Amino acid sequence: MNEPVPEGLGAFLRSRRARITPEDAGLPPSMGIRRVPGLRREEVALLAGVSAEYYERLERGRRKTASVSVLDAIARVLRLNAAEQDHLHALAGSRSSPQTRTAPARLRPGLRRALDAVTDVPALVLGPRHDLIAINALGAAFYTGLDLLPAGQRNVVRYLFTVGAARELYDDWAGTARTVVAELRRYAGTHPHDPRLADLVGDLAVRDQDFRRWWALHDVYRRDYGSKRYHHPLVGELELGYEAMTPAGDPELVFGTHTVEAHSPSAQALTLLSSWSAPPRLEGSTDTGQPTATGQVISDPGTTT
């Protein structure tokens, strides 16, 4: 098993201050050659209103705590967005972090029925680390190559980086994959000692240079909504919206569904895909251990890495 994810507060702060130039921060141009990109530690400290020693100890991990007001000041200097601010507070321990789930995530019957009711667009439910908890029949047909992953390893991040069909499906695979890595980095900020996260990151870092490069950037992202273009091997070009929702009572789950404009070419393509696709035969089990009967794919996130 891989060691816990090692990067923490210091690495994140260094990556963020490297993006900000003195001119961006309102400082006069410095004389001489700068040894580091972006702001120096002492410049961040000056702008945040703390001593250089205090900030250095914080970035080097020699200071265990920092006040919310200090972290907010640093976030302002570094121009952090909302997701990055939350990540900063999580890494610094100024806000309580959720406990790592040890038991497999379960899909309650109501959510299962809601997923079953979505028949005209791909939809799925994700758990921690982007583990695949369930997917509807059209989703299983849409995400080509998903069946190549063993039932216990069905995970969106693993799918993007280890299944060749995924790279062909997304029109902008690199943009999508980089965003998903940033989402995983945000999860790491609140679950730094999750052993399954460490296994996933360690495995993908060894196997894929793009993953290694994007993970090292320390970007964080909070999933929400938007649209993407796809090239499906059976029905061709599609443009679909997507919505990511957190079910009430299940904060570690995400109910994700695509959207499509009625009567559009993309809607017609999905209808065609649904009519052509046989019921998926992906192995999986429900939380009761019985095979699914609705075309859902249920993987046991307890064994997903």
C-alpha cells in the first residue's frame, strides 16, 4: 500500500504564490534577478500583515495552527478562489475535516429509484475519490470502455487515465482530466490520511506522466455544472450539459446527470444510442449483494483504489 498523500499546506502555498507577480500584487518591480517565480515568502507576509518568520514557519510546516483571519489575509494576497480558500483552511486545520469513511458508500433506495428514473440521458452516482457507486443503463453505454475496469476498481479518475477509449470519448480530454485531478486534490485536503486515496494517487502517478504533472500543480476545483463535447464511437459528435448535485443526507455522494437540449442533434444521438445498446453486462452488486436488474453498475468502493 502506498504511503499517505504527502503534500500539504507548504506545497500548496508555494504553488499559489508562484502564480502571482509583484506587479500583480501591487508591489514595485524588484531590482536584480529573482530566484523564485512569483512572490517571495517575505512579500506574502508583508502584504498579509504578518511577520516574515511567522509566514515562513507556516509554509515550512513548523507552525501547527493559524488563525482564520491570517489565512483569509493570505488567501486575499494569493488571490485564491472559493475552492482554493476552502482547501487552504482544510490544510491548515482551521476548520474541522470530515472523518475518512471506512465502510463502503451505500446508495439508499430513494436515490436508486431516482437514478433508475433517468432514462434519456447518462447519469451516475459517485462516492469518495470519484468511486463509481452506480450508473444508469444509458450511462453504461455512453462511457465506452468502462467495462474494461474490474468491478472493484471502477473510478472516474482511473477510467480517464487508464482506459484508452476515455481519451477518445472526450473532445477535450486533457481539460477534463486536469479538472478531475484538481477535484481529487481538493478531496485530499480534507482526507489526507485516506489510504485508498494514497493507493489511487500512487498508482496513477507511476502509470501516467500527465497525472504526475497535474497532481504536482496543486490546483483545486469544486465540481458544479457546465457542458462538454464528446465523440462517441457509435453515434458521433455530442454536446451535453452536466449537473453535479450532493444528495441531502449523503454529503460524500454526488448525483451527476447530463442534460441535453430537446430535439437537438445530441438528443437524437442519445436516443439512437439507447435504441442500439443492449442492456449492459457489467458485473457489479448492490448494497445487498444481489446482481442489479436495471442496468446499473454498482461497484464496491471499499475495494476501489
